[in-house]
Amino acid sequence: MRFEKVTNSIPAQLATTRDSISSGVAAPIARPQVRGKFIFVGNEKLYIRGVTYGTFHPDAAGNFYPSPEITSRDFAAMVANEINAVRTYTVPPRWLLDLAAEYGLWVMVGLPWEQHIAFLDDRKRVRSLEQRIRASVRSCAGHPALLCYAIGNEIPAGIVRWYGRHRVERFLARLYRIAKREDPDSLVTYVNYPTTEYLQLRFVDFVCFNVYLEQQNRLAAYIARLQNLAGDRPLVLAELGLDSRRNGKQKQAEILDWQLRTTFASGCAGTFVFAWTDEWYRGGYDIDDWDFGITDRQRRPKPALNTARQAFAQVPFPALSFPTISVVVCSYNGSHTIRDTLSGLANLEYPHYETIVVDDGSTDNTAAIVSEYDVRLIRTPQSGLSHARNVGMQAAKGEIVAYIDDDAYPDPHWLTYLAITFMETSHVGVGGPNLPPPEDGMVAQCVANAPGGPSHVLLSDREAEHIPGCNMAFRKSCLEAIAGFDPQFRTAGDDVDICWRLQEQGWTIGFSPAAVVWHHRRNSVWRYWKQQQGYGKAEALLEQKWTDKYNILGHLTWSGRIYGPSVMYGLSVQERVFYGTWGSALFQSIYQPMPGTLRTLLLMPEWYLVVMVLVGLSLLGGVLWTPMWLISPLALVAIAATLIQVCRSAAQAKFPNQPKSRFDRWRRYSLTAVLYLLQPLARLKGRFRYGLQPWRWYGMSNLALPLARVATLWSASWHAPQSWLTSIETAIQSAGHRVQRGGNFDPWDLEVPGGLFGSNRLLMAIEEHGGGQQLVRLRTWSRWSKLGWMLFFLFVGLTVAAWIDSAWSAVAKLGAIALLLLLRSLYESAVASAVVLQAIERVKPDSDSQLRA
């Protein structure tokens, strides 16, 4: 896919339709399409700079629009003021669409229906409004001025709450399908508002919200939230503005200025100002006590019209003094895709940037392809990805270093959105989304919907914990301050490590939802399998360096939330909607409580180990002891849970071009489900191969009997109680072990797990002896986990049952397993005890100390 130079002028395709419309001959024209976070017409990005038009008092003949003469003057004035789109709330007559096309205006057609009443109670009404939607779409289908259809606008929160969100979502999905059947190439959306924000309409082509906020920081924050809800789709604000009757015309203009500039700077694909004129008819009455128009009822301009013209003329950004950015592309045998990368970089709309390609020992013709472009090429012996990134950083002349992979290419405004975020915040790093190109093949599209892809992790709507390496930028001075990337990460994991190291310095990382790159996914199942194994290796390396970031199973625990289309879904999703008291909240959002232990385990790769163990035990019933067949139902339940989870996750897949035939649709979703099955296995193989197993062996040299002990430390100088525990905690972490702090309700202070089954806990008490002297008492004791006890007693019970049944072979094998579990628990407890005792020795002051069991 190629994007040619972006322009904000009236689309040339519409401008050329004037003669054909007047002659009644349909002109071929590229229709608006969604590509990632923006709307395109052909190869031109379309930023919607719109106003709402209507609703108007009907005339004697029942027409809901002004005469063609008045409408023509309105449209001419809109074009003269940099407006390129109008939004209607009722289906416009054909002549209005023709006029819009003549003036080069796009029309967002509202499809009205009785959404303010309990519309689902009467089946006849439902069928009637569905027929009305069908006829309305048919009357506009294929018109060259058509931007999109809106299948609804602000269904009242009380009505949605009355029916429940799922029923309303299903009904809107039916309306969406009706519109698509009548006009397959059209865009269809629904206009939501904050009070029903919780509606999850994944089927609409782009996301629309009406937002009225009169403080700039709140608008920017809420748009950031809506961008995350929109995901990989464009976000359009379908209404914004201010009432000039209550606030004054000058105030209206001032607020509209930052509303528009904030909207586009936040990455929106466009917006509609409410409204073109103060003339407003609603519910059978003229509304005379609100004046939201940027012209008055006689079409005389208000100051807000000039404000809108100036803001629209500078979309998406005004002329600013942008920082110099160095774009670094690291490549190893990337000849198949690097031409796309370099062509995309050459077409960037950014004033000050350079491109550096670091060829990390490629053996193909990568260097020859790079030499065709006006970029700086640096060739090095193959030393790994992190080393190549550091070479690019050291050669960079810009104050910001942006990284993009050799299998990705940028949106034309990629650097601009990154730079704006750097300029407006103190973040040391900024990233953006990476989206799969829609023209990639079927396998690549299925991989894009499968788990394990490069996803961003957000701590809030605008702050990230992790940004993927294919789309990340950093202040060069901050990269140099931490000595760049860690060379041990040769193929993956470098982006996670660099983010954590920067945050360890107290710095923050931002996220810009409009800083888009298009990232090719693996185009074969085998390459996907190898990639996931590599990610498993990276996880093992990260665990060795960042032990505290992993749980006892060796599973990375993010502080933030993972965003992306390929997140694994559990068997059930616990969701709660914040309605407010009696449904009165103005902003009603959906929340997902933290999942319990069982649901979390089902989402981990380690769940496959549980399934394998259950299947293995049930199979032993045929060769060892017949009653063990009783475990078979548990194994079948585990397998069924896995398959249901996989199918449920694969069913959420969304393809850029929805398959037409049932067979093609079945093939794509089936392959996606297979990838969901394979990914955890590939990840486990990579992790286990490089030592990241739940049963890791720590050797026999550093063990201590898992007994309860009391240690006393005498200090001649006073220290805060927290400093003692922090010192012990730091000593444990520096030795490469994880440690957990006790919570508000725990009768212990620190816990060191030795594995799945055994751990050691520590409790501290301090005696104050005057003159700053302290006696620190530390009690440690070993503890077996609930899982360890359950498994131990399970196999002891099975052993006893086999003994009663005189199944001596089963007694020997089951008893051996029980004994191994006992020894493993003792071993892990001994490891944890040694770690705690060694940490206490490291923090012992230069004075008397005593340790006794």
C-alpha cells in the first residue's frame, strides 16, 4: 500500500463531478475508506473538517431543509471557510447531495428512528424502522458526496439501561448489516456519547462521539480515553461547540479554537462543529434559547466562524518549530520488506528528519536496495538487534531517535504526532500503534489476529509501560544516560528492557494513538512458530534480569493493560458498568475487575502443563491402575475449557476484507484458532529451552534447613523500620531472587518464594533502647503453598487407595510421585530459607548479632 502526498484541499475527485452531476451522468469516484486510524479517499488522507446542518423547521410541503438556493449559499460559504463536510440528522433529498458534490462537500447522513422511546418492545415497530433504514440507505447509495451513514445518535442512557447494553448492541449490529447490504462500499457508524460510553460496537467502521467539554485538559484527556476505546479504528467527534447565548460570542470563539486544535492534535480523524447556524428545530418546536451556531439565524458570521476557518486551514497542525528527528532502521536480511519501509519514510510529512539504516551483517541484497534511497547506510558485522540500535543512536544527529523495523512503514504524519507528544509533555519516550497492512495475505491476517503480536501496554490513557520496538522514539540524551540498549537482547526483548530501565530512572513513556506504522506480520505458520519461540527466549532473558517483574510461574506481570486485537479471551469476562446512582452519571464506563487465580491460569501458557498432566494421569489408568480413569473427566473438562477459550478468542478476529463465502470465512477463523492453540506451546518451548521453568533447579550449594529461626541485630545508630526491610529486600533482589511485600492485612513483612511449593517468610520487630540504639528482631519460617499441600495429599490418597486395592505397581509409582513432591517442597523451602538468611547477613551492622533456630 502506498500513500501519496496528503492534502487538505477539497478532494479533486469531488471537484471534477460538477459537470457530470449537472448533466445527470454518474462520475466514477473513489469512495471514503478506513485505513487504520484515518479515513482515506483514494490515496489522500481525508481529515474531516465539518459542521452540522439542521435540523430545520419543515416548510409547508414538509421539507426539512432550506430551499436549494439557501442551501447553495450555505455550502458556498462553508467551502470558503475551509469546511469540507456536513452532518445531517435526517436523510437529505437527492438535490442536497448533488449540491454537496458540486461544492466538494462530504455528507454524513443521519438515519433517524424512534430511539428516544422503548423501541424494542413492539416487533411491528422494529420491522418498520428496519424497512425505513433500508429505504433511506437505498435512496443515497453510491452517491459521490456520501461520507457515511450514522445508524443512530445518542440513544438515551435510560433506554439502553432498560434493555441492557447487549440487546442494544445486537440491534445496532442488525441496522449496520442492513445498511451494508444496501450499500456495501459505504462507511457506517453510530454516534455515541459519554453517558453510554460502555456500548461496545466493534462492528462499526469508525467510532463517533458527541463531546462537549469546556476545559482543554479535560477534553484532551477524554479524547485519549476514546482513542483507546476506538483501538485501530478512526475516531471522529461528531459534535462539539459552545452556546454563544449563555457564554457570549467571543467566548464561543475562544473555546472553539482550542477544541478544534486539541481534537486534531489528539489524533482524531475529524470533527463536526455544532452547528452551522443557530436555526434549530427539535421535537416539533423551534429552539430559541440556545445559540450553538457559528452563524446566526440570518447566516451572519459570528467570530467563531473565523476561528473555525483558521483552525481548519492548519489541520492537522499549525506551523511549529519541530525538533530534528533521526529515524533508525535496523535490518538483517530484510530485502523482502525494506523497500516499503524506505519508500514510506521518503514520503513523511515532516520538516526536519534524517534516515539511518544499520545493516547488521545481512547476507542478501539489503544494502543494494538501501543504496537506492537518500539515506545514510551503516554496515556492521552481525551483532544483534540491540547493538544495531545503539549504532544508530550513536550516529544520530537529531535530539529524538525514532526506531522503525525493516518490515514496517509509517503513516505520512508518523513523526509529526510523535514530535507533538514530545513537545507537549516531559516523556522521555513515545510510541504508537502498529497495524497490519490490509493488503497482506490470508495467513498474515490470521497471524495479526493471533496472540503474541507486538502490543503496547498502557498504565493510563496517555502513559505507557511498554511500547513495541517497531514504533518507538526516545530523547537521545536519555538513551545515552542509560548507555543505550542491552546487547544481550539480540532479536527480541530489547524494547521491554529499555522501557523498564527508563522508568527505573523515574522517567515516563507516552503513547500517541495517531503515530501509526503499518507492520507486516509473519506470512507463514512456521515463521510465526519460530517468532513465538524467540519471544519465549526473550522472556527467559528478561526474567533473569528483572526477576521482580515475573511471578513464581515465570509469567510476566504487567502493571498496565495490554492493548491490541489479539488478546486472549477467558471463558467468561466479568464486566461492570459504572451507571452512577439511579443511572445518573454523565460519564458511564465499563470496567473489568481483576480476574481470579483460576481465570488467570487459564490465560497463561503454563495452563497447557496442567492439561498435559491431567491427560497423562488419566492415560495411566489403562496401564497402571484402573481407578485412575476417574481423572479422565477432569482432563476432558480441561481440554474443553482450552478449546472453548481458543474458539471464543478466534471469534473476535476482524479481517480488513471480510470473507465473502462461508468456506473462506470458516478457513480464516479456523486458522486463527489453530494459531491460538500453537502460540502458548511455542512460547513454552522457547522459555523452557532457556531455563524459564516453574521447577527451576537452584543447585545444592545454597540451601538452609527450612526451620523457624529468630535473628537479632544490635545497632548503635538509629534506622527507620522501613529502611531495615528495604535493605533486606534489596539484598534479596540483588541476589537474583524475587521477593514479595506483605499487604495491609498480612502478619508478615517479606516473603521469598523458592518455587511453586515452598517459600520463606520474614517478620520484623524493633526494640528502641535510647540514644538511638536499636535491637532488631527478625523471625523467619518456611511455608508450603496450598498447591503443594493439595498435590501431596492427592497422591498420598491415591497411593493409599492403590494399597487397599493391592495394586502394588501403582503403589510404587504413586508413592514415588508423592515422595518427589515432598522432597521438592522441602528443597524449595530450603532455597528460600538460604536466600533470606544470606540477605540478613548482608545487612548486618558492624556490631553484635545473633541467630538461633
